[in-house]
Amino acid sequence: MEFGASQIGLIGLAILASSIVQGAVGFAVALVAIPLLLQAGLDLPQSIFVVLICAIVQNALGLRQTWKDTPIRNLWGWACWRAMLIPPGFLLMQWMESYSKSELRQLFGIILIIIIVLQLLFRPSPREKVHWGWTGLAISVSGVCQGILGSPGPPIAFWVMAHDWDSRRSRGVMFFLFITGSLPHLVLLLLVFSQQTTQKSLLIAAAGIPLSLLGTSVGLWIGNRFDKRRIRLAILVTLVVLSLSLILFP
């Protein structure tokens, strides 16, 4: 499939916009990018592949910067458990392929607005340690989300928010868990889907990596430069508008 100028522009916009949101508020990269990539003509596996590759580069660079602040030894067990739950999510993603692209965009819009509501309602009191049951639930749901979306999803963000960690440690934990989940997910995509599909997706992702890094830098700059509450509110309002447009005008 050859892409026209408008489709290439939309793919670039999807990667850039989702990276800005991710850098500013720390979530929703896949939920923003995938509907736009579907609109540009990619199918669901290709869209997830593109998001996954771009995000691997982002998170690898982030983990390198926060490595010394990340409690790697305490995370290996949970990382392995999370990786084991990626295949069930992957099977759900394959089942979702039977949906039309308009139905998928509506579904992503519904998921996005649910997550926004949870973000507004979830206000935990940060603590040194979270009960292992809540940790297990967050890690498990995150593994399934990884298989479906190519992203750990809000469960990991909520779990990190519940700890009294500083910014570097919080980001390092998220980077580490994403990287350790992305590699087995990438292997699944390469094994299951055709060489043509994966090669095309890899080319699109490689071209989009500079935009992804630029968007993340812009998002981090926005988040650090301006009042975090106002920026967060502005982005959440934008995401609500996006989710409603996906639901009402797929």
C-alpha cells in the first residue's frame, strides 16, 4: 500500500502529538496514536508495531538517564510476571482485528474517556510501599494492556503514583517495566504477522522516531515550564474532545 501526502502527514501528526501528550502527562501515547494511525490507513497490528518501536527508543533513552535511581532488583519478578500476561492481551488484539476501523476508533475513544475519568478520580495518598495485592493487580492488567495496545497503559502510572517516590525513580520504574515488556511483545509481532507487514511498519517507525523524540522533548518542556495543574487540565480537556470525536464521528 502506497501512502499519499495527507496520509504521511497524519502518520507524522499521530506520532508527534501522542509523544507530546506522553511527555507532558505521562500516559495515553497509544490511545492517541493508534486511532490516528488507523485513520491514516494502517491496520491495527501495524499501528501497534509503530507505537511500540517509537516508544522503545524513548524509554531506552529514559532508562539510561534514570538507571541509577531505578530499583532493578526489586522489579525483575514483577517484570517477568507482566511479560507472561502479554500473550492473553495479544490474543485480544488479534480478536479486535475483526472490527472495522471505525468500530476500533470508537472503542479507543471509549477506553480513552474511561481512563481520563479514572485519572481525575484517582487521588491516592503516596506511601513507601503498596500492598502486594494491588501491585499484582496493576502489573497483571498492565501486561494485558501491553499485549492489546503496545503500551503498559494507565495501571502502571496509577501504581507509580501511589508511591512516595521522587520523579527520577518513578520514571525509571515505568521505563524499565515498559522495556522488559516491549521486547517479548515485539517478538510476538514478528512471529505472528507477515514479513511484509512488519517490514513496512518498521520503516514507518524508523522514519517516525525523530518526531517521537521531538514530541517527548516538547511535552517534557511544557510539563516543566508551565503550571502542571493547568497543563494537565488543558491536555485532559483536549483528550476528552478527541475521545468524543472518535466516539461520535468515527
